[in-house]
Amino acid sequence: MKKLFAIALALVLVLSLAVCAQAEYKQKNVTIIAASGAGGGLDTAARSVAKILNSEGLYTAAMTVENRPGGGQVTGTVEFVNKYGKDDYALLVVSTPFILNHIKADGNSPIGPEEVYPVAELQSDYGIIAVLADSPYDTLTELTDAIKADPDNVQFCGGGGPGTWDHLNAMQVAHAAGVDVQTVKYNTYDGGGEALTALLGGHADAMTSDVSSIKQYLKAGSVKVLGVSSAERLLDDEIMKDVPTYTEQGINVVTSNWRGIFMNKDASDEAKAFWNETIGKLCATEAYNTELKNFGMQNTYKNAEDFMAYLKTEEENYRAVYETLGLRLK
């Protein structure tokens, strides 16, 4: 009996210390690095996290979002790892290009899942192909047929270089439609915001992006969305519900762009435990899920363990995609 009492007392003491550590931890300001420019889906995700953590009382100190664009998220990721080291008060928000720039031959990111600590998957965003509202193309078939007829006459734009998620979204569509992907004209911009500016400015004929980046412009009537990469139409979304899927149009591609939150791997165990718990609570709030719905994002929350396993699966899947498209791997 005395032994059981001693064990119980020890457990109470450990839990009390953990609670105290978390309470103390919550008193310091946090920097969130969004590894992209302002205006795209990644930037939106980082700012939503900061805003709702504060508004829901899940984090009481200030949270500052800093944009670090460049290199398809490589610049922000490398700076985060090098600058913040063991910092318990620095978080990184990245998306699928985090994996892609680590595995492709011309990727220059030395940082993969093993070099950081994946806290949680926050959300995912379906891909889209969009054109200006007055474009002659109304379907993906019309667009891909035009590329087949004269590749020089159709210019794509996207918020990442060759082999990044935006690029792969367009190339998978083209490949599935029977287009020689080597002939597709594709201009690279640093983030979805810049790519959208290029499309709206008439510097491209079609844009590859995601729902959250394009939705407000579809609502405003500035663009047409020719297809979405979800398995089924987004019928619960008043703005996107009439957009056909790729598969409806005979293009067998279903894909999404995840976004996740990370810490440095050398952060303290207390900090990792705190953010695991806190991000889980965030993703369960009504405010967060309302925000996701408004932007057209999907709640695909995964905790640290499940997210790491998913990232490893993503590496394998995208290696297969690269091989199919004839793109080089490291």
C-alpha cells in the first residue's frame, strides 16, 4: 500500500511540474516563420494559427508571423533551423514543397523531416487550375488540347519552381491528359500571391495553385477555375461547389497540398509537449474550422507521431510521381 501511495504521489508531482512548466512557457512571445511571401495559402495558414490561438485563449503572449520567401520555402526553412537552434519560442509553417525540395535533384534544401520536429499537420488544400474570367478556355480538355496543338501558345504560372507542388499539380494534369510535359511552358513565381498577380496582370494564360489562394477571386468573378484536384466536388463550399474535379474531366489525378507546423528538433521536451497539446486543441476549435471553411481548406490534423509517419509516406509517393514525370531525384 505504501509503495502504491508513493507511486501515486510521484505521478501527481510530475504532472504538477509539467503544468507549471507549461504555464511558465506560455508567458513568452513566439515567432512563427512562414516560409513564403505574403498573400498565399501558407501565409494565410500561419496568420490564422496565430490569430486563433490568441483569440481562443490557447496562447496568451504575443505571436508574430514573419514571412521568409525564397527558393520554394528553402530560404525560410534553412534560416529557421540555423537561426533558432534550441529556441522553444520559434515555430515554422511550411507545406508540401518542404519535402519536394529535399528529394528532387535540383532541390537545394538540406532540411528534411529528420532535421526538424514535426509538431502537427494543420490542414490541406486541394489544387486548382485557373484562367482569367475572359479566357477562351472553359474546361481542362480545352486547355490541354490547346497545349497539344501549340505549346508555345499556352503559358502556365505557379508559385514554385520545377518539381515543386504547384508545378507538379499542373504537370500531373498535363501528363494524364496526354500532353508531353517537356513542352509545357511554365513560369516560376515566389509563392501563390506573386503567381496570382501574374495571372491577373495577363502575364500567363493559366495558373496552378490551390483553393485557398484562388477562392476569393473566383467569388469576385476575376477568374474561372477549370478544375479541382479533390476526389469529389466540394459541394459544401458555396463558391467552389460548381467546379468540376479533374477526374470528372477524364484526368485521373487526385492530390492535395498539406501545411504543417514544426519546431527545431533540439527544442525542449516541455516545449514539444506543450505545442503538441495546444495545436491539437486549436484544430478542434469551432473558430479554426470556420476559418478553414471560409478559405476552402480541409482540416487534416495529425499529431506529431502521425505527421512524421505521413511525411515519410509523402516522400515515397512523390519519388514515384517524379519518376512518372521523368523528373530527376537526388
